[in-house]
Amino acid sequence: MAANGSALQWGTVRSLTLAWILTLPVSIVLSSALFWVFRGIF
């Protein structure tokens, strides 16, 4: 089934790919925002 592609669910593949691509930029933005917030507090 995997050889002819009938077992692949392209919606799931697309979601996983998007999650892999967006994880790093979102974590960078979140960590920098928290850094500036805590830097302003302390």
C-alpha cells in the first residue's frame, strides 16, 4: 500500500511538514519576547 501511495494521508503529511517548519521561528520569537519581558521586570 505504501508503494502506490494509497496509504499516505496528505493532510497529515502537510500538517507535520508545516509543524516542522514553524517550530523554530515560533520558538525564537517566543523566547525573545520572554527575554525582553523579564529583562524589563528585573
